[in-house]
Amino acid sequence: MVVSLVFHYTSGLAKVMIDLNRLLPKLLNATGANPETTEIAAKIAWTRAAGAGLRPNAIPFRLYQKTLVVSVADAIWQKQMQTMSAELLFRINRLLGRDVVDFIEFRIDPATLDSARAMNFPTKDSSPAEARPIPAELVSAASNIADKELRERFMRAAENCIARRELRNS
């Protein structure tokens, strides 16, 4: 199987990234009607089609026949995702290069969602990281925010931004 590679150069080192747009259809062609491979490919296509914003809140659970079952936290997420299902269905099948999924069922299943989040999106508590001091300017700016919850969100966002920047520069 020929795989197209895209090269990204960072700090003089070549990092190889497989182009999923080309890999998934070839994977399905190579494995034929293997249901396990089809399910894995559909789940990968879901994560790519859903994007970073939806990915932590809607986790693909299972492909049953041609129905992709996606776990969501509550009825609000279920309703929102149902309004987007036609677009997501189109994106998934386009990534797979064929009609693998005919319907997306959004199932309210907070337990599955929480366990998948714990595995895929670790929190600070689940993966110990070195605590970086927050710059004094940010602490000063945060102290001017009267709303405690908003101040805490601001500080978390700042910490995440700093961590991403340091990760990118390392």
C-alpha cells in the first residue's frame, strides 16, 4: 500500500505525518469487508470530521452495521449534534472514500464519555506536569477581574496557552 507523506520541518528536524485523507480509503480497500477495520476507520474519520472543538464532547463508541454510535454527555449535546449530523455524515464518508456510515446515533452516555476523556484528554491531576510559574503580569491582570469563576477561567486559559507555547518551542 502506498502512503502519501507530508513533511513538516521544525527546528531542522523532519517530522512525518501520514495524510489521513489518502490513508483511510486505501486501508478499507486493502482489508476488504473486515468489520473491525471498518469500525476503526469510521472512528478515526469521526474524530477528524468532528474537529478539535467537538472531539472531547462527542466520542465515537461503536459502528453497528452502517450506524455510527457516538456518546454525548446530555440531551443538550445530543440535540446540537443531531442538527449537525448531515454535515458530519458527509465529512466522514468523504474521508473514507465510500459510504460506510448511513446514520449517526447520538447516545446520551456520560460514563463512556468520561472514561474516554480520561484516556484521551488527560487532566492536570492524571498526568503530573512540572508546575510553571505564571508571569506576574497575568496574575496582576487576573486580580482585576471581579468575578471569581471568570478569573479562574482566565488563569486556566493563560496556563494552557503558556504550556502549548512551551511544548511547541521544545
